[in-house]
Amino acid sequence: MSTTLETQRLRSLQDACRCAQVAEEFRGRDTVVLDLTEVTPIVDYFVITTGINPRQMVALAEEARVQMKARGSLSHGMEGTHDSTWLLQDYGDIVLHVFTAEGRELYDLEHLWSDGKKIDWRAELGLPPAKVLEPV
């Protein structure tokens, strides 16, 4: 792999991990980064998260757009509306998917793209592991 391609993939990985961090900061649940570089030439990373309600989903997606723009990654488009079960933002090498719980279960992207490798995005960003909350 050429150095330029390696540098771009590293940048894309960092951007995907930052999207995951934004999702967590905006209370996205069960946020996952899937590395699809060995699976498809279309996209390098999926960031998948579950929103609590439509308003929070839109706020999360908007903050991700702002953060990605600040990093120099412009959105190629957004799909979904305020009442959708799935919002999608396309950054070329990265696609952010924000689902309702029902939408995530229905579309099951993690299973559909199970050949992709799950990335420990927290470790990539040097963050401590997520706290596991005990059920009440």
C-alpha cells in the first residue's frame, strides 16, 4: 500500500473515531465503528449509533457535520428527515448512520456488513473504556 493511501486511511480512521466520539457525547448508544476497507471499495468506515429520539438524532448528526467540517471533511449529503428511523451522512470514506432502536434492529447493518472489522474507537482516540452500567 502506498504511503499516501496509508496516510489517507489513517486520517479516515481518525475521522470515523471522532464521529463516534461525537455520537457518544450527544448520547448516542451502542456506537460502533466498522472498518470496511477490506470488504468494499465504496467506503472505508461505517459509524453506527442509536439515537433516543428524532430531535437528539438530528442534533447528533448536525454536530458530527460541524466537527467533520472543522477537520476538513465535507458532507456529500444527508439522507433522512426529522421523523425518520435512520439518518445518514456521507463523508466519502466515512458514512455515519444514526438510527432509532427500531430502525437499527430492522436494518441490522452490523450483521449485513459482518465481514467488516469492529474498531475500538475509544482506544484509537486514547480514551478510557466505556463504563458498563449495571441494570437496575
